[in-house]
Amino acid sequence: MLYPPRELTGLKRHPLELVFVLDCSGSMSGAPLRHAKAAIERALQLLQPGDSFQLINFSMSSSQLGEAPLEATEENVQRGLAHLRSLRSGGGTMMIEGVKAALDFPHDPRGCGSFVS
């Protein structure tokens, strides 16, 4: 585990583009989906102005929150949280659908760094 030096704690970070890919197949039923959703919820709540995000879910097929990354405004974060909380498990696991969806949508044009979880 790495910890940044204390003197870096005051530096402002660059905006991030976060892409969450959530397995909602039947094998994620119960605690696994609950824990994954809790991690994404925490990350959404920690977004800062200038950040953007996308939420992709998959089982037999994939779907996503929007056509493009959403700016991390309070309204969009609340929209993302509502969408996340509405997701349920079911169906088979076609992971390739989630991967393709994460790569095939237009990413944030501001050139933010990306993270796929």
C-alpha cells in the first residue's frame, strides 16, 4: 500500500472520468451486489466539480446511465445514485457486454483520466 507524502495533501487533483461497470447477473444476488453498489455509491458521493462519470450495468446485455459521461453536478450524482439503487440482479453473466459498453461510448472530451471498476 502506498501513501502520498503529507505535503501533497493540499494539492488540488485533476478532474477524473470514472466509469463504473457493474455485474448485475444472477450470481451477484444478495450481498455481492449490495457491496458492489455500496462501493459505487461511496465513489459517486466523493466526486468533485469538474469530474465526470458513467454507470454501466450488465448481465445478458448491457445498459448505461447516459449516452456520454455525465458531469458530476449534484443533480447528476443524485440521478446516478437513483439509477444505481434501482438495479437488481438476474440473468446470466455476459461480461463481454459490459466491457464493450465501457469502451464503446464517447468518453469525456476534456481528456480526464479514466478508471474502470
